[in-house]
Amino acid sequence: MPGPMRIVLKNALLFFIILISGVVAGCGGGGGGAAPAPLPENVTIQVFCGRGVTGTAAGVYSQKRNTAFAYAFSLSAGYKDLQVRLAGDTAPSSGSPVIAADVMIVATAVPVDELPRFKTGTHVHTNQSSDGFMTPEQTVTQYLDIGFQVLFITDHNKITNAVSPTGMLVIPGEEVTPTSVKHLNALFATDVIDPGGLQAPALVQPIIDSGALAMLNHPVWSVGWTLQEILALNGVSLIEIYNAKSETEGYHDTQALWDGLLRAGELWYGVASDDAHQLSETGKGWIMIQAQSLDLAAIRQNIENGNFYASTGVELARMDYAGGVVYIESRNGETVSFIGNDGLLKSVAGPFGEYTIADSDNYVRVVVTGKNGIKAWTQPLYWAAAP
């Protein structure tokens, strides 16, 4: 999402209730063997109501435990895709559930002209790689079954073709794998790029010349890239900020590299991926591409333009920049953090958040964290090109 982008609206507070407390507030209307402490009589219901949603007023409600809480949400004109989450699970748009514990109800919608988003795996291996275990057919079926609509198969130094089933676009790629641990993905590859005796920096141009998109894979894994090495690359703008396989081996600080690139005035887009080699490694990280349709040209154009966010489980409903304000709504987030050239700019408890751009900000991106540490990362939603 290059250029000044999008985001606006409302800050919502998430109240974490300590045992024995009860907090009250009011979209449209307005140990050691001791006996456990008794549960408080009241429970807290936190209601978050996004743009384009009317009905039960946003706020914090307190009521007696194990009693019904009536809510109802509907769409405003010009909006679609009303989704309601009750304690993280999809719920009907109205109801009277009995509330037995503190809960959060989140209602979101999107503008009618909002383009659809496609769940995409960008780094996946089959048994056509020497270290892969799934056949191409098993790989495609697995990802289709867990809700992916786009899948890049990126075997090592090999192009693996697979049939696209109904509802999914399978795209060939290659993990260009020299003798070092510094690897590059060639997305949309049509011909094998043989690394020969070359190392990663010298392989960028052959990838570009082949017509593929270059992506920097697991840049902090084992012997990682330095910021200066990455800054010297030309023609690459995709970097894995989350690689599930690398994460399990303890390499977690890719975002430091990403922010270093952004602070240096280089617009790179962050990607989350599985780097799956076997069934148990699938569905850990992906990107959500916003595109006109599920076809090769549209998917490529919107990857190139950064029209996607990265995720390990947090689902974003709305993100934009307008009127000097970065705004975000998630459907299952619990904390919203705004990151810029000065580091952490602001952190907000709850699934929604907004941040007003300061004169010192060169970029602002957002990280939304949910239960058990799941996350979503936006691309820079505000970006001031270097003079």
C-alpha cells in the first residue's frame, strides 16, 4: 500500500477485569491450599461496534452472571459483510445469550466497494523438494481444506506444477537455494533459476529477469542478513517478517530488519508464511491479498502494490488512512500497536484503534495481537516518501 494510505475512526478501550471487580459503562444508540475466592456476582460485557454498524451501543456493560444479554446489530447504507464475534467465535447478528463469564462482542462491516481478500500461502514445499514430505496433490488439498484461496508452491531449485482446484489458484514458484542459508523466493516463476555457484545477492537480478517476483526468505534464520546487505539489493520489496519454521527454531527479530528498511526510506512489504515441509507445519502464517478477482494478473498486481496484510490468526476488517489519522478494526484482536520510525508510537487495548499522524512520522504500520499471541501486521498505512 504505497503512498499516503488509509485509516480512521474510533478508539475503543478494552477493560481487563480483575477478580472481584465489576466495571460499568454504557453502535447506534447511545493459592497454597486456600479455598478459591468466590466469583464476582456481575460479569462484564464489552461491546465494540465498527463503522457501518448500527444497533447496540458500544461500551462496557455490567450485569448479573448467568443472565441473558440482548444485542442486535444491522448494516448502515453503503456497507456489507456484517460479522459479529462473541468471545472470539462467530455469532448471529442478534441474540440473547446467557453470559457466564466476562466476554467481548465485536461487530464489524466493510464498505460495499471494498475488494475481497484472498488467504494466500507464499512459501510451501512438497516432496519434490528433498526435505519435503507431502505430494503436490496432498499439499493443495490440505491448503484448500484449511481455507486458503491462493497457494504458491516453492520447492528448492525446482518448479512444481499442480492443478488448481475449484476455489483455489495454485501458482508455481521456486525457493532459489544457493549453498548458503540466504534464500530467495521467485514467485510466479516459469523457468527454473539455477543458483549455480552464485550467492543470494547475485541471484536477485536473474529472478527479476525471468519475470518472477523476488522475496527475501527467513532473513534472520541461522546466518542472517544484515540491514546493509539488504539495503544493497535492488528490485526486491517483499520480506518475510514471520516464517513459521524459522520461528520454531528461535529466530524472531525479523521486524527489526523491516523497520530498519522503512526508516531508511525503503518501502518493503512484510509477508507471513509457513515454509511448510510437512502436514503439521501448514496454516501457521499467511497473507490476505485484496484483489479484484481470483486470477493471476490481479493477485500479482496487488502483491506488487502491497495490497495485503500478514497474519498468524488475527483477522482485520478495516484499515485505512485519511484526514491525518490511521484507523484499524480487527475482528479478534485484543491489542492494537502503532509502529513508526520512532518505534512504538501508541498501544491501545481492544480490537479497534486509531493514531493521529505527527509531523515526525515518516511511516506508520500497525500490529494487532490477539489471544495466545496470534497477530496481524499491516503494511505501512501512512508513508511519506523520502524527499
